[in-house]
Amino acid sequence: MALAFDEYGRPFIIIKEQEQKSRLRGLDAQKANISAGKAVARILRTSLGPKGMDKMLQSPDGDVVITNDGATILEQMDVDNQIAKLMVELSRSQDYEIGDGTTGVVVLAGALLEQAEKLLERGIHPIRIAEGYEMASRLAVEHLEHISQKFEFNATDIEPLVQTCMTTLSSKIVNRCKRALAEIAVKAVLAVADLERKDVNLELIKVEGKVGGKLEDTELVYGIVVDKDMSHPQMPKRIEDAKIAILTCPFEPPKPKTKHKIDIDTVEKFQTLRQQEQKYFDDMVQKCKDVGATLVICQWGFDDEANHLLMHRNLPAVRWVGGVELELIAIATGGRIVPRFQELTAEKLGKSGLVREKSFGTTKDRMLYIEHCANSRAVTIFIRGGNKMMIEETKRSLHDALCVARNLIRNNSIVYGGGSAEISCSIAVEAAADKFPGVEQYAIRSFAEALDSVPMALSENSGLPPIDTLTAVKSQQIKENNPYCGIDCNDIGTNDMREQNVFETLIGKQQQILLATQVVKMILKIDDVITPNNY
Amino acid sequence: MAVERLFKDEATEEKGDRARMASFVGAMAIADLVKTTLGPKGMDKILQSTGRGRTVTVTNDGATILKSLHIDNPAAKVLIDISKVQDDEVGDGTTSVVVLAGELLREAEKLVNQKIHPMTIIAGYRMAAECARNALLLKAKDNKEDSEKFRSDLMKIAMTTLSSKILSQDKEHFAKLAVNAVLRLKGSTNLESIQIIKKAGGSLIDSFLDEGFILDKKIGIGQPKRIENAKILVANTAMDTDKVKIYGARVRVDSMAKVAEIEVAEKEKMREKVQKIIAHGINCFVNRQLIYNFPEELFADAGVLAIEHADFDGIERLALVTGGDIASTFDNPESVKLGHCKLIEEIMIGEDKLIHFSGVEMGQACTIVLRGASSHVLDEAERSLHDALCVLSQTVNDSRVLLGGGWPEMIMSKEVDELARKTPGKKSHAIEAFSRALQAIPTIIADNAGLDSAELISQLRAEHHKDTSNCGIDVISGGVGDMEKLGISEAFKVKQAVLLSATEAAEMILRVDEIITCAPRRREDRM
């Protein structure tokens, strides 16, 4: 197969150890790739929409994850196929960029591939298909812009934001209390948002979970919650108006980086060394005390003696606090992270109105709440739930909701959900297709059909007859010239998504279409797959 | 053209009905496993570990049984997880929560077979759970105001919890122990200050509650065995050889004489430390770490009782009960708070000598000494007592109380049934199914007791049709009885947690339509 001949007709080998590699070429390669991509999309298809089902994934170590978040499913799946890996990447990049719509993007890509397969069978060259898709995607994105609406909100009127977050959450298992969670997400984002620059740093929002209680107990803490307790059991559990020293140096004698040895050969040396050691501890604690700190948060551990000295001087301390948490605490309290005791000054201390320890349940779980901080720009969402998987899934759902809220603050354009945007785009692309001469016309028309697959999957998952529903909605859109008609998944009785308050962000939708098209183009361009056989 | 392989080797994928079937079967298998332990006549299980020694545990605590299972079915893992959470949150009801979730899924399976979509079932279950919870809320009684009644409520709850355990023979005795211990806590849920010491020998009825603190340690030789008005220093410090903590230090000598000198210096250092400790004016010294012979001798000379190697929890508790600080440096004796107690003495329980601190300052802590014929009995007794203590401490905070013996389930089932009749649409089937699942719990209790469950449940249902009924299953006499008169109560918080987490878990499993199992991570054979 991969043999070539030189000018004298002698065969020579291009690929190393070629007998051990299998190879697919031409149309076969494209078809194999397409079917792999479709297989991935098929897995996710049932998770789309408010009535979508969940997937249960068991990791190599036997842990169970239950989720309907597309990115998570694909990440946890042990995928071996190259093309399937591309789809995984696709969903991940949607997750990084937008945070939501990770399932939708894969379903769309799958539909595009399916349509491309039909065109390939007609003998249309893959590159022409790719070009047609490219044009169509541009059309669709423009059309989205056209049907999008600006919507106004400000720090006091958060209702529109909450509505959008609720759309995101309604497809998750947490939809039982989507209202409460959506409000939490929006408040959290607004707390850390920079409305001037229209930017939100999601890293300032910490999501902590603890099993037990019920989902309704989930709360937003204006401050930081750390899963740690005081280093000494007898330190005060509640500190008001705390001045916090944030340290990254251990309460231990210094360990110089250069190698050195101290030789003890006389009794005097032995004793001076001992005194020096005691002085070290004493100095360290004294320094913290001198600058006026009332709470020490340290990244490292304490020596027993240091611990006692801290306790003795009435200086509560927390040890083994992780680097990320330390940073958040520093941001929230307005303090500086201090790497050396010598550099500790009063200005570098963080301030917080209340630090308290809270215990949960019957086991000795305790967490540290740092609240009323000087700079309330860091918040924590504290999730409670019946079991570990529930908490994990809630975390993922909240992440999606947070991303959506952030995107709205960045760009307040929205389109309507429930498949209405896709249907509207499909109509627009279909209409535009006729204007293009050449083979691309076919590709553009196929693109329009592929767009239909999202509302189709939505209605399928909701138990509605897919073709009937889709055609009905489509004709309604054209007849009434109303691009806001979608699939009535929740059986509310109206097709108008404006009345149902189902919103999605414009950039999210645009990104979905662009990313899906890109990946499909890439897959179509592959015409040779070389895989090592049974390595 | 089919894709040959999407997943890695050995990774499996199950879809649609098969996936659902797999999770139903797994979840129900787990529920059936623990089902027989439910109720006062429930049976125990023997668990044998695969580790070295093949240790055996005999228990009827749901969480303990499930914790020790090695399960491969993902849905079953969800159930194990909720049981664990129930244990951590409220301590009791670990079996009920699994059984209820299993029953909910069993009912759901029937509905799925009738072609009702899982999402519809979930919607119905949610409505039903909400309605059931409201029904419980309405019926719950709160006796917080009346301390006499509250105490009797606590007694009843403790007895009900204990009646399904190994302690049921002496439940009154143990219920009293548990209630007394929990009431000492005065509302805190910190069960750490209740210490449980297990000593084999004697019988269960010999167990007792001690107001002081008992440390399972021996007093050093040549030191006083009895101290009145003790001043105690609780410490966490090295009393072997004090290591030099400065990095890179080492001893390097060139002659034997120098070695001897340094040794003397070391001894001198220790002697100084001991002197400092004694200078606190104490007559009892408790250290978390080892105390070597040399300092121990010094302490004995000074007439100070030195206790070494008290474990971490012991130290914290001791500091708590005696009101002293845990010290690690001893340079300023005036500011270290010493612990006090009236009397320290060595006592004998069975064969063992223990140190007893009585007349401590803080009344919160106490020690329960469990006696029993074998270590298995003791372990199980400890678990049962732990359950009772957990439930009681939670009840002290949330004092709402319900009747037991299947009464709350019947109440909920009645309300849910009514809701089903009012609800239009397919959801009503699911709501009805929920009510059937609730009734399964009294059914199982009756079955486990060898009673005619069908007869009893129908009687019970008829009784509950009247508006205010206190009827439940009286397992002892084998009929329907008035739970209020029989004194069978349960904590509201436990029941609510059972209801909510079981529904949540069932919902979670129902939503799944595909299971993807990754190839198990290969472990290197170390054998």
C-alpha cells in the first residue's frame, strides 16, 4: 500500500515498520472519521435540553460520576479514537471559552458530519463541502447577530440575569431549586464583576462543597470558606475584627538553601545552639504579635513548640492552607502574602470583620469562615447536598451558570433558546443558499439541515414527535416572521420563547456554530489515517 | 461503516434500557442486602475482611455493612454513598435510607416498563417527596419547652434506636446512659467529649457512665497512685531526647571523653526541662509523647504523677475537661493555665488498671465504659451507642419528634396518595408509586419480625384513614398498636433526611441513560 518505487523500479519504504501499521485512505478514511465523530455525538445527544438524561461514568479507579455536562462526560470517557479525541477537544474549548453549551456544540458537529457524509456519497469533494460550511457558518453567525436582542440590567435589577442562568440550570439535575441557585450565581458574579471594564474574574469565586444537608441549604458567603481548622484545639473559635497575617514560611527554624553543616563538638556549642533554637521560635511568634496580627494563616506546618507559643500569646493560627486559598484570602482581606517573618509589617495584614469556625454533622468536620472582609470581591459558594455525586454535579452546573452570567456582563446580547435560534438560522441559511452558484450551494443547504438537528434532539428528548414538532415550529416562524418560536420542552403551552423566558447568550451560540464548523472542516480535510497496529 | 473502536480496551458502554436495567438491578441488590437488618427484629450480618487476619465484624448497622462492601456497580455506589452521608449527618437511619431508595427504584422500574418516561417519574417523585415532607412537618411534635417531657422524648428515641441493635436487651439502661451523656453536652453536637472505653469482660449491663474522665493508661512506677486536688499540666512535648531542630546540625566529636561530656549536657538539658515543668507547681503531668525513663525517674522523685503517651484525642479531651492549656514550652509558668481535678486515682475495671480523674471542672465531658463478653459484642455495642448518641445530640438541637414503628411512613403515604388523586396526568402514577414505596418500610419491618405483613399493613392503613391515629406496628405483640402508648418515637430530623436523600438518590439513578465504564487502572503486581 505504502510502497513507492524509485526510478529503477525498486520498491522502497516510506513509513517505518509499515507492516505493523494499518492505514486508511481517501473516502474510506473520511467515512471512518465521520462515523467516529457521529458516535461521540450520539452519546451526548440524549443529554441535550431540559429533559435530557444523565450519564453515569465510572473512572479507572472505580469512582462514579453522574453528570449531563457535555464537557465532563467527554473528559471522563476513555476515548481511544483520534477523531473522537478531536470532539473531546471541541467540547473542552467551548467549556474554556464560554462555559456552557458544551453538549450542543458536539451535537451540532455530529449533525454537520452526518450531512457531509451524504454529500461525499454524491461525489462532492470534501474541500468544497468544507468551504460551503464555512460560508454558511458566517451567514448563520451574522443572522444570529441580527435576531439577537440587547437586554438591560444593572447591579440592582438582576432579574434578566437570573432568568438566563435559570435556562442553563434547567437542564441539570439541580433544576429543583434552579431559582435559588441562579440567584446565588448571579449575586456571586456581580460581587466580583468589574462593571466598568465589563470583566469578571471567575477565579475570585470559590466553590466549596460539603456533603450533608439538602440542596436548598446552599449559600453564598461573602468571604472565604476554608476547609481547615485552628491549629490548636484551644484557640478561640471566633475572632472579630481580625487582622490576618498571611504567611508562606513555616514556623520552623530556617533551612538555608546552601548545604551546610553545624558541627557540635563541645558542650558550649551544644548549649548555645539550644538557646538559639528557642529564640527562633520566640522571635517568629513575637514578630507576628508585634505587627498587631490577631490571626495567622500559614501555608506550612508548625512545630509543636511554635504552636504552643502561638496559643500562649493568644494568637490563633491556621496551618496547611493551600496556595490558591491563600491567594483568595489575600485578595479578599486586602492583605499581602508574606514570605518571610522579617518582612511582616502592619500594612501587609489583611482585615476581616469576622472569622469563625463552624462544625457540621456528627463527625468532626469543621470549616473556617472568613467574612466581612475589607475587600468583598472574593466570594464563596458553599454547596450542600445529599451525596458526593450530587455536590460534584451541582458544582459543575453552577460553573456553567457562573460562566453564563459572566458572558452576559461582557456582552449583554442574547438570543432565545429552546432551539428557536437554530431554527431561525436554518431558515436564513436555507434561503441564502440559493444565491450561491456552484457545488457550495449543496453544502450550505446541508448546513441548514444540520442546524435543524439541535431542535430535533430537543424535541426527541422531551418526548415530542420530532419531525411534526420541528416542521410545525418552522412554518410558524416563517408564517409569523417571528424568530423566537422554539420547542416547548416543558409542556407549558406556548412556543414563544420570549414568554417562556428561555435565553441564551449570543456569544455562546455564535461560538458553538463557529467551533463546530471548524472541527468539521478539519475532520473533512483528513484523507489518510495511519495508526500503529496493536502496539 | 461501523467504528471499530471508540473507547480504549476493556472500557464498556451500556445504553438506554440496558443501562437503566443495570442500575436498577444494582441498586435493588444493595437494598435487598441490608433489608433484613431493618427494624427491631432485624438480623445481623457477619463481615469478614479480606485483609490479613481475616477480622470478623458482626453488625446490623447499615452504614457499617455497606462501607465494607466492594462493589462494582456504579448505581450501587450511589446508594452506599447516601448511607455514608446519612451516618455522618444524623448518625441513624442508615439502613432505612438505602431501603427506601431501593424501593423507590423498584417502583420506578415497574413504571418504566409501562413506558412512562423517567423524567415524568422524577417529576412525580419530587412532588410526592415535597408533600410527604409537609405531612411530616405538620405531624411533628415539639416538646422543647417542657424539659420533663423533652427528657422522656429523648429516652423514647434512644430506646427506639437501640431496640434494633444488639443492646436491645438492656435498652433502658443504655438509653439512660446515652440521654445522660448527651444532656451533659448542653446543646453542642461535639460528641468528642463523650469518651467510650471498651473493656472485655463482665456483661453489657455492667456498662456505666462515669462523670469524670478515664484515661486508659498506667501510672509510672514509684509514683503516687492517688492524688487529691490535683493540678494537672497537659503537654505535648518530646520527653525522650530533645532533638536539635536547626537544620544541618550534627554531633561530631573526636574522643570518648567528649561523648561523655555531651551526654552529660544532654541529661542536664532534660533535667532542666523537668525542673521547669515541676516549677509550675503541679502534681500531675500528662504528655502526649513518650517519656523516657530518666525524666520519669525525676518526676517520681519530685512526687509528680507522670503519664506518658496519652493519645491525641485523650490529650484534647483531658485539656477540655480539666480546663487546662496544652503546653509545649515551659518558660513562663505563671501564664500557663493548669488543669484541676479533685481526685486522680488508679481504678481497676476487670483486669485492667485505668486512671480515673474525678471532680473535673467542666461538667460537659463524661466517659462511658462498655463491658461485654467479647470484642465483637463490644464493637457492635459501641456502634449502636454511637448511633443513639448521634441521634440524641441532633434531637437536642432540633427537638421535633415523630412516632415510630412505621407511623411516619403511613402518614406520608396517606398524604401522598391523596395528592396522587388530585394530580392529573401521568405524574400521578409516579406519585402513587412513591406512596407504595413508603409503605414498603413498615412491610419490611413486619416481615423481618415474622409477622403477616399484608394483613398488618392493610389494618394499619384502615386505622390511618381516621384523621388522628397513632397506630404503628407493634413488633413485640405482633399486631397494630398505639405508638404513643408504647413509647416508640423517632427524631424528625432523621426521618426527613431519610426521605430527602433517598428521593435524591433515586432521582439521580433514574436520570441515567448511559453507563460508561473506563478500563480499570492496571495495578502493578507487587507480589
